[in-house]
Amino acid sequence: MYRSHNCGELRIEHVGQTVRLAGWVARRRDFGALTFVDLRDRYGITQLSFNEEYNKVLLDSARSLGREFVVQAIGKVTERSNKNSKIPTGDIEIVVEELQILNSSLVPPFSIEEETDGGDDIRMQYRYLDLRRDPVRQNLMLRHQVARQVRNYLDNLQFIEVETPVLIKSTPEGARDFIVPSRMNPGQFYALPQSPQTFKQLLMVSGFDRYYQIVKCFRDEDLRADRQPEFTQIDCEMSFVEQEDILNLFEGMTRHLFKEVKGVDIGTLPRMTFDDAMSKYGNDKPDIRFGMEFNYLNDLVKGKGFNVFETAECVLAICADNCANYTRKQLDELTEWVKRPQIGAKGLVYVMCNADGSYKSSVDKFYNQDDLKAWAERCGAKAGDLLLLLSGDLHQVRKQMSELRLEMGQRLGYRDKNVFKALWVIDFPLVEFDADNNRWHAMHHPFTSPKPEDLDKLETDPGAIRANAYDLVINGVEIGGGSIRIHDKNVQSRMFKLLGFSEDEAKYQFGFLMNAFEFGAPPHGGIAFGFDRLCSMFGGADSIRDFIAFPKNNQGRDMMIDAPSNIENKQLDELKIALKA
RNA sequence: GGUGUGGUAGUUCAGCUGGUUAGAAUACUGCCCUGUCACGGCAGGGGUCGCGGGUUCGAAUCCCGUCCACACCGCCA
């Protein structure tokens, strides 16, 4: 063994012992005749001490060590004369008796410290060095803990982890597939799974009853801070369950994870219908760490000659606590903010609720104090508050106001990363109309079951059908989503028909599932959690990248291995693939 | 596909309205230093100012194009 102890475990009670340590040279402090070396491994840092009086040869050798050299040191654990209370091993040091350089190192391109000087680019290119840094390692440790607790919880409830194939069939619905050519079947292609959806349903037909898998999924869409082309899901499915059973069981899992990983009790999760979420927050994943709910002012603003509001389908207001003291400059800046193309509002109307009970608005020309007072009362505003109004098309103005609400929540400090508010959003619409392509498409996926009482609208009023579908939302982030599935072949056929699949297309793409449903498919349903997002939320980060060991950049490139890359003509020939010029 | 921000020493950045020998910090190299832990001191090396074009007597700086990174919109059943 290269080492008898790791670099994080020696304490005052080990004084006098002779130990062997191995690790990386994090830092060297050289006083000439006295030199200290910080030796680092994943467990911590231990100080090595070299002294001219004790051993001149060893001292010289220590003074030649560069950063990130890999060394083994044998020596005696000694109490320090000057202790360092900042690190757990700070009471002791190793007076080195033997030093062996196991490997040298180039000078690293950025400093491998908690606070690195490296930018994203260089850190990704040398990710293996970045991973030596404590914060990044902590993130991966956290990820490991979360995975372990998921397995713990589900294992105790008789869930079985089953692996499903990665080379599967492409389906044009939903996200773009990653495509893999088949050498043995020239001209044909596998797709990588966007999720193991159909396989887990087949496992239910097989009687596995309770399945889960912590599994890689692939989607060939543009990236974001919280979206990677390959990502990990906690994928679950159960038989003989109704929506209520799934919500309860996975609410339990969520509570378990928060308790075990964060030491936080998130309590009972509220439930909110999709319609309520859209109406109160303009968003199907509301951040309920704060209120600032939407107020509808249509009936109060009409008929006063303010043309913008007269012609608007919807006039919305939110109330920002204690913001009546906003300066003209701040209000102008906020107006510019909502007018950015990403938000797309035409303008912003404000009302200041002054301390003396008077009101000052940007539309004083059209509305008197009584009008403004009525608005303020509708919004539940108190003296000192600021009303912010947006108007326009219902759908758009909700979306814009949702962005503004989140921004104001941020500015007011209501989005504390150490506070966790989770909820279920339920009763999603089954389908939404895609005006561009003049067709309905599934809000969740084509296997989601309509609520039984809405089943008869499948052919008459699809937009009004609610689905047995649900999302787990935490702090405004969609962490999980699932549904009760269709297990009846006829209902599934009607669903495919609604989505514009011909019978042949449905059979070609999902025939295996339809066939399986002819052999006794149990009622079943499930849910999938975004594992990376869950980890980044536990870690208090907005980006999932630092919770993935080797993530991809904005262009979907792995900067370290430089993938994707060209392949040799020989490989293309074997695949019978020609590249277009 | 679009919007925004950025690209200058190994690294992180400053360099504004055009005129400097292109700087700072840190890292690196050498020398000095016996109790540091972000050690300190002295000295030194290090630059295709992303790339291409243009304007100008003169461009890191202004303009156009392009590439790259990040954030966002579209997209993500």
C-alpha cells in the first residue's frame, strides 16, 4: 500500500505514529531552511514539514517539488507549534523521513483551489483537473448521495432496477433523436432513447409491478444551463396504481431525499391545477417561495379612454412589496427590461402606493385616485407597495408577467436558495393545438391517459380534456413529471388518431406496444425525475453542469475529448453512408 | 435560427472619447528567508490584443464580416 492514512484523517491523537501518505502537492511554502508542503487527496490536506536541521537532502528534494506532483511521504505525525484552525488536520503535521516522487506534473493551466482563477472554457478542457477542486468534487459526492438515497427508498418499497436498451427505434414525436447508424443493417438507424418510456410500460405488461432506473436519456435539442444532450433521469413505473398512489409515494421519496440529503423537512406538498398555476402565476412551474400572484384588472381599467388597456384582451397586475420608492430611473430600467425581445412586452404601467394614501401612476391622465385605489385594493396592496401592470393577449401577457414576477421576486430577495418549496401541478391538458402544423400534439406524451370523465371529448373537444398527468415543481423548476398511462388498446388507438397518426404509422412506430396491450396490460402509471436538476437544486446551483462529471458545452461539444469529431472514410464506407458536400 | 454579453500574458482582468515601450494581479523561473498555511522580499522571462477585411498619417480601441465561449428566446412529445 502506498499509504497508511489519507490526507484528511490525521488528528492530534495520531501524534507519534509513523504514517505513509500519498497525494498531490497542492502548495509549497518555502523558507529556505524550512519548507512546508500541503499534500492533497480527495479527503483533505495534510501539511508535510521539512527542516534543514533534521534532513538537508530531504529538504532540497521537497524544495524541488512542483504543483500537482504526485508524492508519497513517510514520516512521524507531530503536533504543530503553530496550529491552523481552518482545516481539520491543522493541529498536526508530518515530519517527513522519506519522500518519493511518484510522478511529476506540468504546471496546471489554472489554480486547483476552492476559488479557481480558471474560466469555464479552460476548466472544461481540463475537466480532470477541475474535478480535483473541492467544490466540484463535493457536487459529485452530493450526486452520489442522492442516487444512494433514491435506491434506498425505492428498494425498501419493492422497486426493481431494470436496465433498458440504449439502441432503440427513432420516433418523430417530441424531441429530436440522436441517431446511430447500423453497420449490419445498411441504411437503417437506431435512436438513443429520449426516455425508457415504452420499455417501462412493457415491463408493467410483464408484471414487474414496480420498476425504477437511474438512467441516461438523450435529446438532440439546443442546450441550456439546465439542459444537456445526455442527462440522467430517475425513471419509475408502477402497476395497479392511480394518480393518487403515485403522488403519495413519490412525494414520500422527495421528502425522504430532502431529509436525508439536506436535513430539511419540506412538509406536505400542496397541489395546484394547471389552470390555477397559469391563472395565478402564468406558468406551469410556479415558484411558490413567494406570493405576488396575478390580479386581473379588466373590469376596473376599461372605459377610461386609455387605449392600450381598452384594446387589451387582458390587463394583469402584480404587487411588489415596498417598492413605491422606486426612482424614475429604476422604473425606466424595469420598463426596458420587459421590452427586451426575450420578454416582448410593449410597455409597463406602474402605480406607486404612497405612504400618505395617495397614488401616483404612469397613467394619471386617464385614471383618478379612486380608480387607482380600486386597483390597489384588488391587488391587496398596502401603502409603500408598487403595482406593475402589463396588458395584451391573455396567453402572452401571462407569460410576460410570469417573467416579471420572477425578476421582481429575485430583486426582492424572495428566491432564497436555502428555502425549498415544492408542489404538485396536476390536471394538465391532454393535448395542445399546434397552430403552425395545424394539429394536436400531446402535452406530456402520447401514452398519457385522459381523465375518464373527459374521455368522450377525445373526438369532439380535445383541447378541453384533462390528463392524468402531474409535475413535481420545486422552486420554479420542473423536477419531475409523469402520468397514468393508457392501458387500453382502443383508447390508445383513439389517442394516436387524435395526434394525427394513421393506423399504419401508429402500427409502424408503436405496434409493439399496441400488441403488448392485447395481452393483459395492467393499469399503470409512473413518473420520471430530472436527476441532474435535482442534484443542482440540492447544491444550490442554477446550472447542472457542475453536477455532471464530464458535461458538454453550449454547442453540445465535449471540450476535453473534442467530440463530436469526423470519422474515417473507412468507417463511413462500412456504414454505407455518404456525406453531403 | 435569433437576442445579449464577452474574447488582451499560462490564468483572471484593466486599458473609456484612436497616438503608451500594451499594463495589474496571480501563476512561472532565479536568488534571499526557520513556523508558514493566500507566507514574505528582490529580480526576471512571458503578448499573432480571437481571426479576416475596412476607415485613418496612425487601430487593442471605430466600422463590417467571421469564429469561439457564456446567458437567454425559439426548440425541449
